[in-house]
Amino acid sequence: MNRSTDDHRHFARVASVYGRVRNTDSDVVEAIVPRLPRRTNHLEIADIGCGTGRYSLVLAQSLPGDWRMWCCDFSREMLRECWTRMGRYLPKALFSCTRVSADNLPFSDSSLDAVCTFNAVHHFNLERFVVEATRTLAPGGLLAIYTRTPEQNARNIWGRYFPGFTHYEARLFPRERLEQAVLAAEALMLEEIQEFAYNRVESIASLLGRACRFHYSTFALYPPEEYQRSLAIFAERLAALGNGPIEHSAENTLVLARRRDDPAFTT
């Protein structure tokens, strides 16, 4: 069984609870919105690897003017949850939920003002995704990649206390690899790389509950017996920290790049 199959089964299983067990960091949306192109009052935006639409909704609710959003994922189950979530708050004419492969986007050349992906790029072929995103962006369009690096992953509570977490989560891209993928696309300009840090306070019960509900797809990569042993050790390590709420931090990286306006790079 390859990892893509593991991922598909994992997201099919957790789709109904995913939105409740994952954090949504609105700060990154606040960093992206001012960088969106302002050539017209209408924006065409795609969220690739949208999952249940956690970031799609926050982004949509922050957009100025007239816009349309394409919520894209490979999991049909996640897309069904996304359609329900978005439809609670937005007219259905403003968004679409589309099943796509990140390395073969179903958009015309130069048709999008922004391509975003939030905590999903480690499921993609990075270089192929950047090429496809670049192709679909109009001149001046924005590419935003929000993710964790392996170093950030090792410093969070899961990397520090859950046995094997950094070993099994080998899909994350180092900052240098993200930068290189952007620089390799001649039609893209790297604008900025920002790092975010969030302080969290949770009870032991909450942390264990999120692990049991597969907060991260990483847990789906464990053999079942090893996962159960690791979960028990995680519980012991958390208990050793005390009975009260546990303070921990989470870090992420945002890569911002822009499609060149130079006509020589127009597809």
C-alpha cells in the first residue's frame, strides 16, 4: 500500500470530525489578503488541498470586492464536508468544490488571481504543483504555500512527546526545498517567507482525544500495534508534565510568490 492510498483512506475516515480536531490559524489569512492582486474588483482564487474548507471559509470571509473560490481536494469525503461548511455561510454561487490532483490542475492558463494551499503541500509532488500553480496564475497572481517544515514539526508537542512522530512524518519539505521549488519556476518571483508561532493551552484529555481521532495524517502511517504503544507512551509523558493544562507551541511557514507581469513569461 502506498502513502497516497494511506492518505485517501485516512481522510475518508476522519472527514466528519476533521474540522473539529484541527486548528485554523487566521493570522496567515490576514497576511495573504493584503497581497492579493488588485487589477480588477473580481478575484478568482483556488484553495488546493482544501480539506473540509477550514481555511477556504476564513479566506472567503476576508476577501474584498467580487470573487469566486474554487475549493479543491482529492478526497470526495472531505469535499462533501467542505460544501456543507461553505454553504452554511456563503451563497453557493460564490464557490465550487472540485476533485482535483494537485499536479494536474483543471484550470486554464493564466486564469487565477491566487492559488493557496494550507497545511496540505506535503501530500503533493511539490515541484509539479508549483509548475501547475504558476501555469494557472494570471500575471501578477499570488501563490501562497502554508506548511510546517521538518524542523518546526520536531519542536511541536507531537514531535517532542509522541514516539516516532518525526520518523513517520517524512513528507514535510524543508524551507530551502520550498524556496528552491519557487525559484526553479522562471515565471515566479519569490516575494517573502514568513514564519508563524502560536501558543496553545490544552488539557491532557484534549491532546489525547485529538491523537485518538487522528489529528494528523501522520498517525495513519504507523502500523496499528506500534501506534497503540506510542499512544500509551504519549499519555504517560503528558501525565508526567502535571495535571493542569499543558502549554505548547506550534510553528508554520508561509511562502509567498508572484507570477511575473513580464509578457515573456505569459503562457
